[in-house]
Amino acid sequence: MLALARWSWHSSTVTPDDPALRPDPRRELSCELLDPEQWRTPGTFELLATDPTWPARAGRLWTAHGPVDTPCFMPVGTYGAVKGLDRVDLEAVGSQIILGNSYHLAHRPGADRIRELGGLHRFITWDRPMLTDSGGFQVFSLRGLQKIDDEGVRYQTHFDGSRHRMTPRSVLETQAALGSDICMILDHCPPADAPPAKIREAMDRSSRWAREAAALRGQILAPEQLCFGIVQGGVDLDLRREHLATIAELPFDGVALGGLSVGESIELMHETLGEVAPQMPTERPRYVMGIGTPVDLLVAVRSGIDMFDCVMPSRNARNGQLFTFGGRINIRQSRYRGDPAPIDAACGCRTCSAYSRAYLRHLHEQHDPLYGRLATIHNLYFFHQWVAAMRWGLREGRFAEVERALAAWVSADRAAKASAAAATASK
Ligand SMILES: [Zn+2]
């Protein structure tokens, strides 16, 4: 098992209130500092620092739209927008790269329409890097509306019931039309509760599709578009290692772990990450798809992961959950009705510099769209700051201190959650 005991508080020279842990998430971002004359060939991955204790590392990945400093959190803009935020907001919170969902964009407004409008970057006026998924994960989630065979998957959309086919070729064609900087291949992600034989079957199918994608990418994608392979295998470590060996052999620009955070326990997910991530190729970027919580990001970075994406900061913001360095709060609670303080007094985001908890709670109650925007700005700033602290620690040779301080935050946040749950139960 993963050493959960290590997460207890140790004396540290960096405390959770230390300014070192609260860097401006835009500080020293290569995308803000470097001029395009200094850009390197898309796909170049520079390993800038490693930690002596953990497999953690800091690096820089080059794309056709500039560099991404890693470790890096990628906000999710399903339909080409991180809900409620525009380009200026995203740059202000320190987003280096955003993720778009191919399944959604391919049907609304349509990949060809986006191509005719000059590609996804121009369509949404975002000139920094963009990653798109294959759309496969959404299609495999359409239970009862999809049929998988060895060549691909037939499905009916959840939009209008129209029938379509998705193959290793079609997902690359869609992402070529979108003009994504980083494209993901089609893989088969089974649910966490699938029997072992089904996990093996999905893995073998994913291997065939990966070989097909590796052979096709040169014909379909532009030379500057990167393409990442995806490792499946559930939480079975032997299957994961076997599939990692298959994917690592193929000429992809980066390697991703898929099929995590799909219903398995958090402990098993962390254990799988801790075992598999350090074995991924060191010279290429490593990406875990669809995680996670602040503790998931801590575990991922410690294990040597460079990139991650999750809807959590934006989705949870809209539901009232706001992250602070004092633990999570829920703005819907009545105690914030008369609270003149900002969400987090030490936060540097534009929401905290101007607005009170009382005002945010009021906006939430009135269903004002301004609430979602201000809350998402704060949560994304928190997530970017959380990862910026780890990036700073790795680059400065102080990751162990940062790691201990963030682990202490995790313990405090868990205690706060437990006491909030107990208070609710005793009512
Ligand atoms: Zn804030």
C-alpha cells in the first residue's frame, strides 16, 4: 500500500501559510516570458529538475502554440470554454493549456465547422496550447447507446440520437480538423467494476488501436500536432505494466494513463499511480487523464506525472465548493450570509481581491451567472497555485518541504470534512 502514514504533519521549514507555497501561479511561466523566436520544435520535452526522494520531476513541453511548464494542471473546456471564463480570465489565473472534449465539439458545433472557422484556437481566441481527448471516454460512457467491435465503436449521441461511428482513424481526423496541439488516440476504457477478462480484452483492443493510430498519424495529423498514447489495464499492476511496455514502444510524443478515477477506490487509484507512473518513459511527458482532487495531484506529482486535467475546480465551484489553504468551504452554508471576508484572505485571485463570501453566497442563492464565474476564477487559481508550489519546490530543490506542507493541508482538509459530516449527522 502507499505510505499514507507519511501524510501526517512533520516539522517543516515550509508551513501551509508560507508565501513559498502561495506563489503567483503566473510567476515564471515560460509561456509569458519567452518570445516565439526562442521556441523549440513541437514535441521537445526538457527535463529541468528531478527530486532525490520521490520520482517527481519538473519539465517543459513544447507545442506549436508555445511551452507548457510541468507539472501542469489543465482546466477542462468541454465545448471550447471553461464554463463562464474567457481567455483573459484564464490567463489571469495562470492557465497554460486547456483541454477540449472532441466528442462534444465534433457534434456541437461540428469539427468541420470549426475547421472552416480557422480551427479551435481561432474559434475560441485562445493562442496558448490546447489538448483534446479522443472522445472515446464519452462514447464508452453512453451505456446502452454504443456497440464496440474490433474496428471501432458505433454510437448514438446523447444530443439527438443520431448514429455515428468512431475509429482510431476518425478520432485523429476530428482532432486534425480542430487543430489541437496535443491529440489523444482512441482507447477502450472499461468501467472499474468490469471483470478481469473484460479489462484484458479492452487492453488488447486498445493496443491494436494504438498501433493503428501510430501508423496513421503521419497521414492525418499536421507535423506540429503531438499525439499521445494511452495505457489501460485497470488497477491490475501486471496488466498495467504489460500495456505500458506496449504503448511505450510506439512512437508517441507522450504517454498517458487512462482508466483511472473511473469508480475504483481512491487508495487503489493512488497505489496504481505510485507503482506505474515511475516506470513510464522518463524522456517523454507523462499525463494522467481525468484526475483530480488536490491530494490526487499531490500523489500524481510525487509519482512523476507531469500533466493532469479535471473538471473539479470548475464544476465544484458552481456547486458551492471553494478550495482554500485552510480547507474546503461550501459557500451555500448559512454561516457565510453575513461574512464580509473574502473566500481566502491570502489568495491573490481577482475574486478574493474584491468580493466577500457574503456577496458570493448571495449571488449563488440568486442563481446569478456571475457567481459561477467568480467562484471558478478562485478555484482555478487555487489549483494552479497548488501545482505551481510543487513546480517551484522541484525547481528549487525544496520539493520535500513543499510535499510535507501540502500533505499537512490534506490531513487538515480531511479533518475539516469529517467534522462537517459529523455536524450534519448530529443535526
Ligand atoms: Zn481567491
